[in-house]
Amino acid sequence: MNSKNLVRREKQTLKALETLEEDEEYNWKEVTLPSFIPVVPKPELDRETGERRRGRDIVVAIDHGPNSKHAFDWALIHLCRLADTIHLVHAILDMKNVLVYDTTEGLLEKLAVEALQVAMVKTVARIVQGDPGKVICREANRLKPAAVVMGTRGRGLIQSVLQGSVGEYCLHNCKVPVIIVPGKAESAPLM
């Protein structure tokens, strides 16, 4: 690939990853989780202190890859407390693609059940239409969570630099801490 093509590709990537403006509309749907998963109530005020009484919100970016599941498991084991609420966020390009939407809905339901069984935390799941980096940052700005947890895509350094990385975009554009959990193969020692 010559240098002109690399520059053009880099400009296209940067244009695709521009920060989402506040007045832009975006399409999303809450996922209806199984009935035995507790519904997240609006926070109540503690009578004595007048402060909100609830745990933290934690956003976990989900896709269909194994590294995303590994990041979800990491968040349950290392980050979640009993009163926390996990917000599962999955970005899709087109809500009208019924096969992708149904598969994603099933995945989010399965993860919500697992979160309740493993860490006894409440779960909210949302499927949002749009570019993954923009979607994750928009949800993080809306929820103001304690952290955003996401996995890596498993691409090499050169491929990530040329094509852009959702994790890198979120690191630079989210206004909350972003935790990028490396995949199992990436975290293995180099011996």
C-alpha cells in the first residue's frame, strides 16, 4: 500500500471515529431481561443522610467475541460489588437486521443471568445502533459510571493503528475511567 492510500485510510478512520455531538439522535432499545432478574429501581434517598443509597454503575461493552466475554468475566470477579449495577452495551450497525438483533438479545440475556448467579448484581442491557466507539462513549456520558470495561479485538499493533481501535477511541473520548481487559492469549507471559 502506498503512502497516499495510508493517509486516505487514516483520514477515513478519523472521520468515522469523530466524537458524537450532543444534539445527534441515536437509535437504541432496552433488552427485556428474564423476569427473575431484579429490575433496577430509581435510587432512593437514605433517611438519615439524605444521600443516594445504591451501588455503582459499571458499563461493560459487549460483542460476540471471546475477548468481550473475558472482559465481562473479569468485571464480575474483580470489579463488581453486591449493590452495583452492570450496564451491558452492545452496538450494532442496523437495528433492522433481525438475525443480528435476536442473537445479540439472546447473548445479553444469558450474560444478565450469569451476572446475577455469579456476583448477585443487577443488570441493564441495551442494544444501540451506531459506531461502537461513539455508542460506548455516549452511554458512558449518559450514565456517568464508575468505569467502562471492554475487551480487545485481538488484532496486532499495526492492524489497530491502521484500522483504528474502539478501545483507543474510548480511552481518548470517554470522560470516565476505561478499563481494557486483554484477551487470555495476550495476557500470557512471553516465555
